[in-house]
Amino acid sequence: MIQDIAPHKMDNSFAHEKPRPESVFFAFQKGNILMKKGADGTQTLPTLDMLSGSFEEIKERAIYVFSVDERPMFLLMRKDLDEGMIPEDLEYGNPRELYQEDQKWAALAGVTAGHLNHWYAEHVYCGCCGSLMDFGTKERAMVCPKCGNIQYPRISPVVMAAVTDGDKLLVTRYAGRPYKGLALIAGFVEIGESLESALRREVMEEVGLDIKEPRYFGSQPWGFSDSVISGFFTELDGSSQIRLDRDELSEALWLSRDEIPPQESPLSITAAMIEAFRKREI
């Protein structure tokens, strides 16, 4: 999954770090991340010394986000990055392109930085009084100097259900989304819900099925949707007749282990759960 970056280690604790010319930085445009394309076609993260302009000015705009292997990394907000500062060999692209077997940390770093970029961009002004927000000095937060409103990074909880019926797994395909591969039932937890209650509700809403007690599989940070996903396996309880919510899904079907194709994505908990079932690890 995206967080499996060993032997590398991300330290996302709050700290005051100063940028250097060789520091990695993140910049975003409409969900895409700024990257440097190598001669072999691989994408890597840029460093501050690749930008045109005064480094003294650039470092004042850089926001410390986290460290990887004790290397501090920084975020430049869109408003602080002029087009003239970006050289021709840097271009915006899908953060997923950063994943490489020998550099797994880059995809996690890029997606996590994107999560923070989205949050910072939405908290320039105070939602209570409209004043400009300040960066927290003791913790990762945005603080209103006028009314004292404090906002922390938004992390929305999501549940994912792998529903089984004997040797079969319920797989789905999304409606109206670019991704057309196999998926599992998933959704955001509503206010006042436990994870288990949310799981039962999502399964009933999307496919009209009852389930037994869920068994925890694992979790994963998913900065693409500002969320953390908790995955569960659960057995069907009752009829296997699917009642499809076509606003959410284009298809839902039961597949045996032998009918499920290998899942090639190394990033998602969806693929990890489907593979665990296919390989009889569950």
C-alpha cells in the first residue's frame, strides 16, 4: 500500500525546519504535482535550487511539511509560485507517476503534501470572522489572530467492505469515475456513526445486502480524498441478490477466487484486500 515505504521513514511531526537549496519541494496545480522528468521517462520530485529567482525570497514562502529519512521537505503554495520561476524541464503530472520500486516514499510524500496543500488553500481566511489566518507556531494548525478560531488538517474517515459469500467476493465498478477497474464498497463515515455502523449502511445503500460482523483488515492514508481508509472483511448474511445503486456503481458482481484477475496496483488498500482474498490469505 502507499504507506509501505520501508526501509524509508516519513516523520510528519510538527517542527520548525529551514529550507536549503537542495531541499525537495512540492507544488500543485489542479490536483497535479510538479515533477522533473528524467531521460529514462521516470518522474522525480524537484528541489528548490531548480527554480529561477532569488533563493532568499523562495525560502520565505516555503512551508515545512515533513521529513523523509531526516530530509526536510517543503510546500510552495500556488499563489507563491510564479510561472516564470518554473524551468521547462519541470511539469505537472499525476502524483501516482512518482511511484517507483526503488523510491516508494516519493508517491506517499507527494500525495500527503497534496493533502496538506488542499487544506492550507481552504484555510486562508477564518470561517468564523473572515480574517486572514496565521500558521500555528506550536502545532500544525491555522489560527485566527482575531477570534482565536483554530483549524487542524481535515482527515475524513472512510470504511471499505470486502463482502464474501463462501468462495466468492463481491466486487464493484464505479459509476461516473475515470477509474474503471475492480473496486470494493466504500464510503465516508457519517456524523454519529461507528466504523461498523457505517460499513453496514454503505453495503445496504450500494448493493442492498445484509452483512455479519466485520473483521478488520488494515488501514491506509489516502490524501487523494483527504481521508484515511479502514478496510474490513465481512460475510454475507442472508440473500445474495444484489440491488444496485446506479448513482454510485455501474456494476456489482460475485467472483470466485479463480475468476478474480491479479491486481497490479501497489498503492491502494482496495487492491491489497482483493489480492488477499484471491491468494487465499483471507
